Amino acid sequence: MADNETPTPSTDAGTTVTEQGQAPQTETFSREYVEELRRENAKHRTAKAEAVDAVKAQLTQEYEAKLAEKDTAYAELQNQLGDAWVELEKVYTAIDAKVPSEKVRAFAEILKGSDPDSIKESAKSAKELFGGFGKADAPTDPTQGSGGGHLPLNGDPILNAIKKAVGA
């Protein structure tokens, strides 16, 4: 029976089965074939790694561009906030200096400086230059010195007042 045994190929790669149910025999592959398979596998691994690295680099570049844009917007907002704070400090300083309300904005525009101390010094020197705002003109009574301004209801003084008013 041993003379009639013929190996038949099976579906498994690298193994053959004999007709009579004997143990499968494994084929040995040549060293060159195995090395070729390993090189091919290595090519696929490196191609995959390169594709992953390319996608990572692209996403990193996009993210860094967005981050730079956000940093620029943040810096711009900080500058605007600083300018608004200086303007508010000037207005408060003008109010504390008892500047009349209709002149507060004009007085605040004159003030120099970017910190509270320099703004207060500027307000102090501007107030000295323009004079105190707290001083009001002394009230005057236009009837003083005219004898009280009361006319008698009858007689010549009424007639004289009417002639004077009409221009006759």
C-alpha cells in the first residue's frame, strides 16, 4: 500500500494530505520566498505608518492655524479691554475731581497716563491749569440799588413807566 500513496493538495497553504489519512506533511519554503514575504509585509507597514504620520501632520497644521487665529483674537480683546479700563479710570478721576457733568468727557479726554497714579497726577495738573470747577459765580440780585423797584399804582410814576416802555 505504501507504493500507491499519492499526495493530494489541500486547501491549506504549505501542507499536503495523503490519500490514506496519514499525518499531513509540511512543505518547507525557500529562504528567498520567506524573505520576500517579509519585505512585502514591511512595505505595507511602512506605507501605513507614513499615511498615519501624514494625516497627523495635516491635522496638527490645521489645529495650529486655528490656535494662532484664536491667540490673535485674544490679544486684540485684551488690548481693547485695557483701553476701555484706561478710559473708565479717566472718567472716574474726572468725577472724583468734581468736574461739572457737562464737562466730564472733555476733561477725561485731556487726561494723560495709563495707570491710576499718572491719571490722577494729570487730573490734578489740568484742574490747576483750568481753575477749580467747584467755584460758582456769586449770585446777584438785579433789583438791588434800584430802590426796590415797586411802583405806586396811581400817579405819575406809572405813566412815566408806560411812556418809557413804549418809547414815547
